Amino acid sequence: MLNQPNSLVNPFPRLVWTGASRTTYEFEHHAIGMRFNAIGGVYIFCKQASDTLWYAIYVGETDNFSRRLSDELAAHHRWDDISRSGATHVCAMVVRGGNAERVRIEN
């Protein structure tokens, strides 16, 4: 997701979130403000409550993580609410399959 040198080891921690359908999804999580690549997927602004507990604050989808979570983050339509809620991280999951699949997962 991030611009990084090629590596055999993925240094980005992963979190598993469960959707309303009880389907589980594995996301990379990063501190807010990291630079993302221009690829589409689903994202979750969240904050950590304990070593093993995370709270989701906002779930969204985009066709371009770089634009939505890097270039235009401050212009996000819910940014004020997200930051007031104490979001510290953003989880991101690449979704191949287009807008319909991203929206399905987001919902």
C-alpha cells in the first residue's frame, strides 16, 4: 500500500475486522498521514483502546488511496468528525474488482 522498497518481509502490521455479514477482512494499518499508492480499496479510520482492541471510527471506500488518504485527507467530508473522535490510524485493504465490490465490503 505504501511506497516502499521491495522486501521479502511485510513490515506493516495487519488487523482483522469483521463485517456486518460476519465475513472477516484483513487490513494493513498505518499511522494517519502515511503516503499511500494510487490503488483502490476499503479503509477504516480507527484508534487503539488496548493491546488487542481497536475501535473503528469511520469506514469508507475509494478508487485511489493516494488521493483520498494522502493528497486530499484534510478535505475528507468526515475529517472533522474523524479527528474529533480520536482516530490515530487508518487501516487499508486493496480491493480488486471495482466500485461494486468496494461498496459491498464497505457496507
